[in-house]
Amino acid sequence: MSIDVHLRYEWGKFRSRLHRWRVAAASNGIGSAVDKAVRTSRTSRNGAQQDGESPTRLPMAGSILFVDSGVPRANRDSGSLRAFNLMKLMAGDGYDVHFLAEDGADGAHATTLRGAGVQVHRVPSTQSIPSWFAEHCVDCAAVVVARHHLASYWIAMARHLSPRALIVFDTVDLHHLREQREAELTGNRALARVSGATRARELSAIRRSDVTWVVSPTEKAVIENLVPAARVLVLPNLHESEPATPGPEDRHGLLFVGGGRHPPNIDAASWLLSEIFPIVRGRLPECTLELVGEDLESQVGSGHSQAGVRFHGHVPDLGRLVSRCRVGLAPLRFGAGVKGKVNHYMAHGLPTVATPCASEGMHLEHRTDVLIADGAEAFADAVVVLHEDQSLWRGLAAAGKENVRRHFSFESARAPVTDTFGPAPGHSQAR
């Protein structure tokens, strides 16, 4: 393999990291961007140091290789849960599924992924990713690359080293759309400029891929308008619904779930605490608010101390809280893709109040599946109504579960998977 492949890979990787720092700097300030970069770098190094070389099963001829920045942490964020469940589904249906985390980290999450039937690889410290790919992946049937950060340089390498492989770009969500909406809400001109660069990167990755995955019909329409020749398939979030959940009489209070490293969640939690919950609390004096998310309190807790509010940090298993709270909240004012928190609430029979942004692309109807409200007072009114109206509560709880079954279940993902890769060798055994 020529040295040119290595140089192009490393140069593309550097440019991708530089762009991510620009986005973080524009959105959160220079200090936050640097802190995030240092934390990410430290996490990657620590993950690689703590674990020995992971077992691999080679060669990988005819396999499907998934590539992401890190191992999916299914109990921490929506994108990770989708990636984990997708690979679990495909491996169970008979596809030969492999996964590579570019940061080299391993550990408990990788072990869980292996337990789902996925072959998880680590590139030895003595070898570069391009040379490892050239040695093991030239005969892969497909390479799936997540997010434009990696796609900007991974697609070129995969095309060069494995020219017969199907290249799939998994957008996860359209990052430029999220950044553009944040810029419009906040009036941030620097972020508006950076969102244009993100859009160019995403569209370039779409044009250079054989198939592009999006999570909603809304984003499929956006891409098809911008890149008419692209082959775009909707591959949704994947959730398993709880068969039996408590009724409203056994529940109390409100639940918001969202990690504190994601700007839409920070804004939503701040808006909820400063404008929405005070109205709710004024009308329901005993109502409580539970906020769940890694780093969320450090991002929004200061200056928002008030009665009835409790921060939980990261909660590995949300089952107890979801079954105890009475209303799920999704007060997102900007974002893209589909909202995993809304899927999660509905899958567990927790009726939800959401903004138009939070309900986008999710096949939801107001007062049928969820309550949709825009503006602090309207949102608070909807929360109070849903908290107190048991008949409405039961109707939304049942409809929410049905929505997940129809649009966000494992079964709903099989059609786009088959459209992408063809039938799996073990498709006759698929449930």
C-alpha cells in the first residue's frame, strides 16, 4: 500500500477534528471546545491503555464492517442505542457483522457488543488503521461509516482499498441542520458560518456513498432535495417496548432525559428550568421534576436551584424512573434527526409533551400519540393537562407504544437493511 493512502487518511482525520473543534467553539465558546477535545483525547488513550488486544476473527471476506468514533454505549445516548440494536438485529438475522472503533477503546461496552454476535476489532498499536484495513478488509461486502466526521476521510480510504465494497454513510442525524437551527435560535453568526461548512461535508459524503441512511422521512426529503441522485433510505431508531407498564395512578412527577454534552439538551433543560417548570409548579405545587443525563447538572444546574427539582446524573438503567414518573418531557428548541428520549418514553408507556422540533419526523399526531406544544406557557399548560387527565394519559400511553412498534421496532428496520445489503444468509430464521 502506498504512503499516499496513509497521508490522505491522516490529513483527512486532522481536518475532521479541526472542524469539530470549530463547531464546539462557535456553539459553546473556546474554553468549552478545548476542554471537550482534551476530555475526548484522554478518554481514548485511557480506553486503549486499560485493555489488552481484543480477540478478532479474520479474514473478513463478505462481511459488513461498521465504523464509528467509539464503541456504542447503549445505555448513555440515543445514537449508541440505535447502533447497538441495529448490529444486534443484523447479527441475529445472519449477517456477518464486524465493528471497529477508531479511538481504539474497548472494555465493557465492547464485551456487550460481542455478546450480541458482533465481531469487535481493535487495531494493534503497532499498526495504522489504513494498513490494518488493507490487510483484513479488502474483500468486505460493505463498509458502514457513521457521521460525517469519519466519512470525510474513511470513504476515500475504503474506496481506494476495497473498491468492490458497498459504501454506506450513516448520518445518524443531519448535523448541519442541527447547527443551523441552533444558530437561528441564538443569533450565533459564527455557528451559522460553521453550519455551512458542515453541510458541505455532509453533502460531499452523501455524493461519494452508495447508500445514505437517515433516521426520518423529514431528513430523507431534505437530502433528496439537495442531492437528487443520492440513494437515501430511512433506517430508524430501534427500541423494544415494555409489555406491561404502571398506570397513571401509580405515578407522579415529570422526567427529562438528555446528556449534558449535547447542545440541544443543554438549551432544553435550561429553558425547562427557567421558564416552564416554574409555571407547572405554580399550578401543581407538589409536582417534581427529575433530570437525568451525564454532565447535565454541571451545565445547567447553577442558578436553577428550586424546590421539586432533582438531578440524577447518568442512570445506567432508567426503568425505575420511567415507571415512576407520570409525564415525559422533550422541550427541545432545536435539533435534528429523531429524538431517542421521545422513543424511550413511549416505548415504556410514558406519555410525553414535546415541542414541534422534538416530534419532527416521528409520525406523531397531537393528542393522538403525544401532546405537542410550542412556547413556555403552552408547553406548561400541556404538561399540567396530561399530568391530571387520566383518560388522556391512558390513550397517549397506548398510542405511544403502538407508534414505537410500527415505526421504531426491530421489525421496522429489517426492510431498509435488506434494501441496503440484500437478504441475510440466515434470513429464513429471522423473527
